Amino acid sequence: MSSEGKKLFNIIILGVSFMFIFTAFQTCGNIAQTVITNLNNTDFHGSGYTSMSIIYGVLSASNLISPSVVAIVGPQFSMVVSGMFYSLYIAVFIQPATWAFYTASVFIGIAAAVLWTAQGNCLTVNSDENTIGRNSGVFWALLQFSLFFGNLYIYFAWQGKTHISESDRRTVFIALTVISLVGTVLFFLIRKQEDTKAPGDDDSTNEILGESSSAGNKMMRAVAAFKKSITLSFTKEMMLLSVTTAYTGLVLTFFSGVYGTCIGAVNRFGSEEKSLIGLSGIFTGVGEILGGGVFGLLSKKSRSGRNPVVMLGILVHFIAFYLIFFNMPNDAPIAPMEGTDQVAYMIPSKEVAMLCSFLLGLGDSCFNTQLLSILGFLYSEDSAPAFAIFKFVQSICAAVAYFYSNYFLLQWQLLIMVVVGFFGTITFFTVEWGAAAALAARGSDYSSI
């Protein structure tokens, strides 16, 4: 197999591994609050929103050290160990205990920081200026199949159920734990790259190989990675992209946890309200997969760069927010176990709710594929620190959003996303114009998004 073939193979394995792990984790996150609501009349007194807030808060702090961890142990082993902690978190729901639930939330926050830093590292090293757009799209589309498969199972398994029994819960979470472990094992198939780069690229190659002749050298690389993270944090481009990244964190919280809870709380949906959570996740996944495919695999046909894709993303999201505001009761995110009988500005429509799920996924893929692409382009030599900063900002905003989701009515959550999304789009445009100017200065064709 050629060097380029090995790199594409690695990207595909990376995407498939993440697809399995996040089939389990995102399905878990989508149904966690609903499952927990059915548990809260027992000895279990946890909150899905609080757990997610802990996860993303710890993830944020852990991104300060995750480049150093990846530098010491290598990206492949980092992803394997991280995958084990994802499986452990999901397994907690088989026999829930409040202390175990929140303890696992802390550990998975640390694991997530390492996992996503290693992923960005692996994606960048297996790409170049001409393939980063394609590879970002391939990875994103494969990852987002995770929303499709798990939620399809939930839709059929929970159809007609108004209460989630202990047997229902255990069956689902045993299956999700096994799926997560399969994804973890697949990381072993990623092939190490041979040292075929030019001398000036040695650091990038060693970054993926994770090789070092001594513990002292590994420690030096760890310290260097930490220093580089701090330095990159204060560059103009990274600070501007942080606003866009913050928006993706807020949206991640909304479509992966809050919106499904809203749908499951609407009593006017009748006996379908719980199964519609799974159907919502499926439509979100279809939007994500479509976006990843169109804006990644077909990126070479574009001559106008990343900005039109991001513009499409924000317009799609604004339409979704407007429809959700009209369709969903304002108290749906914080409704009690009995649900809500309130009505917004129209009789709640299942069709509109599913359309909004699709639009949320499509818009999210627009932003994330272009962020992955521009980070890989701007920081090809410093991929691990750059992606650590990306996940730091995204996850801290997700943590804040999960926290206020316990208290804020739907209209305020939507308003926050509209404001941050507007400014995040403007800052992304600014960085992209700078990237286009840099390409023009090098005499390159501005055709890769």
C-alpha cells in the first residue's frame, strides 16, 4: 500500500473507531436525562445535565495537559486508554449509583481531552494541505454515523413506552458498553507512519510515531507541548477561532442533551414522546453525515474556501432555532418527570421537531468540518496543542451550557446561541480571509476547504 493509501486507511479507521465509541456515548448522552428522570424516585439522585457539566468542565482543564500526555505515550495508546474510560462511564448506567456516576464523569472528562487531542494529531499528520479538507470530511461523516445507529435502536426499542423500566435500561446500556469497547479495540489497527518526511517535518512525523530514545526526551517533548499550547492560545488566529469554537460547544450541548430532553417532555406527542428522542438523534445524524460528505468529500470542487460553508451553517441554525422557538414549550428543558402540557406558539408538531433535528446536525457539520480543516491547515506543525485548545474552548462552553440548562427556559438558551453564533461566524470569516491571503502569497491555488 502506498504512503497516501496508508494515510487514508488511518483516517478511515480513526473515523470508524470514533463512530463505535460515540454511537455508545452520544446515545447515552441523548437518553441519560430521560433515564435518570425515571430513576429519581429510587436511591439514585444524579442529574444528566450536571454530569455533562462535570465532564466538559474537567475536559476543559485537562486540555492543558493532554498535549503532554499524547507526546509521552503516543496518540494510538492515548486513544485506546481513553476509549476504555468511555466504556466505563457507559457501564455505570447498568447499575447506577450516584457516587459512581459523578466519579466516572470526572474520569471521562480527562479521557476525552486526551482522546480528542490525539485524534487531531492523528488527523493532521495523516493529511497535507491538499487532503486536510477531504480527510476532515471523511472523519466527520464516519463519526456522525454514531448518531444514526444508536438512536435508531432507541427509536424502535422504546416505541410506545412512557416509562423506562430497569430491564429496558440494562439491555440498552450493556449493548452500548460492548459497542464502545469494539471501537476502542479498533484503534490498534491504525498504522504507524514511516519516517518519509523532509528534515523540516521531522517533529510532525515523530508526533504521530510517539517515539523517543529516552524518558528524558519524552519529558522534554511534554514540556514543549505544554509551552506551545500556552503560546498558541494567545495568537490572533486562535483567539478569533475561539469564538467560533465556543459556539460549537453551545450547539453540541443543545442537540446532544437538551433538545432530546425537550422532545421527550412534550406530553402532546403522546405515547411516542420517548421513542421520538431516538428519532430526533437519527435526523441529527443524517444532517451531520450529509454535511460531512458534501463539504468534505466534495471540497476539491470548491473555489471559494470555507466561508460559504460556515455561512450556510449559521443560516441553517438560525432557521432551526426559529422553528424550535415556535414549536417547543418554553419549559420543556426543565420539565418534571410528568412532562409538560404547555404549548408554544403552535401546536407541537413531530414533523417540525424532526426537521429541526436535521437542521441542527447539518449546521453543526458545516462549522466542525471547517474548523477541523482550518486548524489542520494553520497549525500543521503544532497539531496536538492546536486541537487541545480547540477542545478546551469547546468543552468549557459546553460545560457552562449544560450547567445553565438546569435552570434556563428554552427561549434564553436559544438567544444565547444566536448571539454567540453571529459573532463566531464573523471571527471565522476574518481568519479564513487571512488564510486565503497566505495561500495567495505562496502562489497556491485557493481550492481546498
